[in-house]
Amino acid sequence: MQFRRLEDADLSGKTALVRVDFNVPRCEDGTISDDTRIQAALPTIRAIREAGGKVVLLSHFGRPNGEAKAEFSLKFLLPVLEQHLGEVIGFTGGDDPVSIKENITLLENTRFHPGETKGEDALAKEWAKLGDIFVQDAFSASHRNHVSSAGLANYLPAYAGLAMERELDHLSQALENPASPVLGVVGGAKVSTKIDLLSNLVEKLDMLAIGGGMANTFLAAQGYDVGKSLCEHDLKDTALKIMDTAHEQNCRILLPIDVVAATEFAAHAPHRVCGLDEVGENEMILDAGPETVNGLADAIDRAKTLIWNGPLGAFEIPPFDTSTFEAAQYAAKRVKRNGLIAVAGGGDTVAALKHAGAAQDFTFISTAGGAFLEWMEGKSLPGVEILTGEVS
């Protein structure tokens, strides 16, 4: 994928408006429980400073719904950023360019302005006065047509920050120009939330493994009795259409061939491994069985590129995390030993792979959530589109 990178920008003596994602989780005492997103932003900030530029940071935090609410203020980030960057960090509401005095300035929560989420042109024009270029470094916000995610590009030349570059390069490698064969693993609770994703992937992949609760819908569509399992019976035709499209596109669908069933959804509930035609009327399918995992491992062996979104079972409660754990561990080994390109993304996916102890061995883990899914669905992302084409 061709897009404008930070290295293409003239930064010396310029002020860069940098869209970062500081929507970080906080503990009850106000401390940050996971600073991954802050760490991801630091290289871009440092690169701009080293090139002689100034930085104005823009981020949302929570959902203040266009109102200035103290509990959603970004002031809590100032000491954290100063510690990491070794500079005094300015802070402003961004209403006056004269208020930008420090070399690095943090703008107050962008969502305190009602025009932010509406993509209001007047607000974009006002914020654009604060700088000379726009650097989009928050892939996680790139699916939103907000002022701070895309609208600023109407008035400033736009470039990808270093975190954005890394995200786009890895996703392009996995889906736009992948090493074949390409295997996709898609899990999760419901088909209804991932119809667009599945429909897009079966036209691009060589193999697609479907797991989690959504696999039950496909099994039921094929005539299997899934008992009391989570299942969207009304999507039978949708499931069959996806399978038909996969057949037409020479994409092999991999569904469970054995399952782990239980009568209650609880940790360490009595359970058993059984065939697809052996699920009792009072049982729920809560995980894929060992033969299914073996089949997925064979597919991983054949693949040169793996794209993973969603768990294969109820990974939050043991022992129904077994299939996700074993498949993730196997994929991680193939990355290290065979050079498999393995890219994963989505909230539950990241949690599941970390739980399996495999996340650090994957080629790339995206924490973008909604933006990752929309990219995989083949949708246009406003915050990415502004980085392509000529600078006006």
C-alpha cells in the first residue's frame, strides 16, 4: 500500500498536529493500567522533535458526548508524558494558537467539542491554525470520519506516523499482498456481527477456519442439532450463502469436526468431547474439540500467512479456552520455526492470545479493534484515505 510517511514530511521548524490514541484504561485510583497506546505514540513524537519540529497531540478519552467533563480530562497524562519524553508538556483547549508555547503540547480531549465526532468543517479549520502538518498516528481511530482523525487533512498536508506506518505495512502484507496460501481464523459469538468480514475474507483467502459461537450457526445450517448452544438460526441462509461463495472462490471452509459440550456455562463445568451428531438437547457447545485443533494445526502448517480474529471457544472460562490456547501456541511456534507471517487483531483476540502466552511471538498484533475489523471487511477508512494521493 502506498501512503505518505513521516519521513516524507519537512518537519524542521514546523508544528505537527499528531492524532494519537490516549484512550487508555485506568484503575479506580486513577493510575493507568495499560500504557501500550502511550508507548506506541512515543517514537513519532521523538522523531518530530529530533527533526526540529514541535508537536501538538490530539486524542479523545472516553465518551463525554461533546461536553467538557472533568472526569474525561486528559490532564492526568501530563506527568506521564513528561516522564517519558523528558520535556515540559504544555496543555490547552486549543482555542487559541498563541496558547501553543511549549515544544510539545497536549490538546484537551477532542470529544469535548461537539463538532469533533460530526466531522465539522469549521472545527477542522480552527484546529488547523495550530500547526503546519497533520500526522495521523492512531489507526484505532482511523475508521471514524472525525475532525481529529481525518477532517484536518482538508486544511493540512497529512502523513502517517510511525505507529500508523507499522500497522498499515503489516496489514497490507497480510491481506493486500500476502504470501500464499493464506489462512484466516475467525471466531467470536455471533455471525451477525461479522457477516461483512466473512463475506470479504472468503473472496481473498485460501482457507478460512470458523470457530466460537458463530461456528454453531454454520453447523446448524448444515443440519446438525446444536442443542442449547448459542446459535443464530435465523441466519441459516446467510451462512449457507457464505459457504457457497467460498466454494466458488476456492476458499476452503474449516468448521469444527468435534466439540466440547457442557450443560452449564461455568468454569470447570462437567463437560465432554463428542461428535457433531452427538450433542444433547440440554448441552451447549463451548469449545472446539481436539480433532478440530489437529485439523487447524494442519492448515497452519500449509499456510504462509495467517490472519486471526476472535477466539475458538469460551476462552474466558477454563477449560473451554483449550482450543484457542493450543492453536495459538502452535501458530506461534510456526512463526518462530517456519517464518509464518501471523497477524491478529480485535479486543477479544488480543486478550485470548495474551492468555495463551502467544501474543509476543505473532508477527503483528493490532489493538485497533473496530478499525482492524473494518479494514478486514474491505471498507474504506477515512483516516487512511487521507494519507494516499498527492499532497494539495
